[in-house]
Amino acid sequence: MTAHPLFDICGRTALVTGSSRGIGLALARGLAEAGCTVVLNGRDGDALAKAAAALPGEQVHTAAFDVTDSAAVAAGIADVEERVAPLDILVNNAGMQLRAPLTEFTDTDWHRILDTNLTSAFLVGREAARRMTGRGHGKIINICSLQSEVVRPGIAPYAATKGALKMLTKGMCADWGPYGVQVNGLGPGYIDTELTRPLVEDEEFSAWVRRRTPAGRWGRTEDLVGGVLFLASPAADFVSGQVLYVDGGMTSVL
């Protein structure tokens, strides 16, 4: 038995930002396994090359550019479309976390997390959409968060960026939907990655996550792949402006 053709994305070209490790790399792997030509993005060319070498297939490329720099983004997208292929799928995954009490959060850190988590999605999304809208099709998936809806102490700036990214997703849908581009968000819950490893290893916090999550466990990066494959596929051609939360049910319960 083969998969339904509505879920077939073989031969499409996808760019995943912030994909040298963690969630971004897992999503890139899933897209490559589904038959996509995949372009990994980050600022460290060596890290990207190492990540690319570990992915399946022969259609894996890298594009090292700073997603928070408008000129670099414009040049980077142009290079990808000329060197690899026109983009069918963009996954805006680049992001970071900075934890501190809000009264102690510095101006520098505020602008840094805002640029990385929100402005980058605007810059890369805008550049990709300029091309996708002209071609009449495209899929943009913004990696939002459980914190697009809820927040806990110490991460207010992060939650602010992810809440804004949810609304940017809806705004992109409104502007670009008439031109055949669907824009949606994927909202991971608590996922076990290199970046969250200290939290996973904190017995008290980890126990809280398991109690608070109906699924009773931390998420794994591979738990997110199915959602991205769905949103990138023809099965989601009439789905736009939505955030699909992959959080083990956490957003649904008190």
C-alpha cells in the first residue's frame, strides 16, 4: 500500500532555516526522506556541511547566510534559487532562547531574541514570497511554539516573539493566500533537543513537564516531522493561517 498522493512532495525544493542541528535538522531530514531537495541554512558553513553529510539522499545543499540581515537574506535566497532550484517550501525555523527575569532582561538581549525569532521569519518569508507569489504556489511554515499561547516565568521575551510569530503567520496568510501561497505555523511543545538538555536533566522541571503533558513525556524532534510534511503537502492546500500544536496535548489542559 502506498501513501495517498495528496501527501506526495517528492521532487519539491525546501529551505529550512536554522537547520544545522536540533529541530531544524530533524525537519530537514524528514523532508529529505520524503523526496525533497533540501537546503540547510545557518551561519556556520562547516556545521552545515557536517549536518548535510548526515542526511539521506543526494539532493541536500547548504546556504550559509544570516537570516537577521536583510541584504544577506536577499542574496541568499537569490543564490539558492539560481544554484539549486526555485523554492516550493520554506520552513522558518531559526530561533533562540534567552532566560532571565523580565526586570533584568537587557536591551541588547531583547533586540537579539526579537531579530532571531521574529524578524528573521519576516525577512526570509518576504523574500521567498516575492518569488512564490509570482509563480502562483508555495508553502511557508513558521516554527511557532507552545509559548505562542502560554508562558511561564523567566521567558516573557521569548513568548512575546512566538506570540507575534503566530500573528505574523496569519498576516502572511492574508496577504499571500490570494496568490496561491499557504502560510501556517507549527507549534512544538517541550521537545528534547541539545538546547533543552539542561531542562530535561533537571529532575524537578522534567517531572513537571511529564505531569503537565497528557502524553506523559517530553516530545522528540521526530514527533514534529509529520506536521511539517502535512503542511508542506497538497493535502494542506486549503489550510492557511493556522498553527498546528505538536505538544502532547499541553495547550488543551489545565
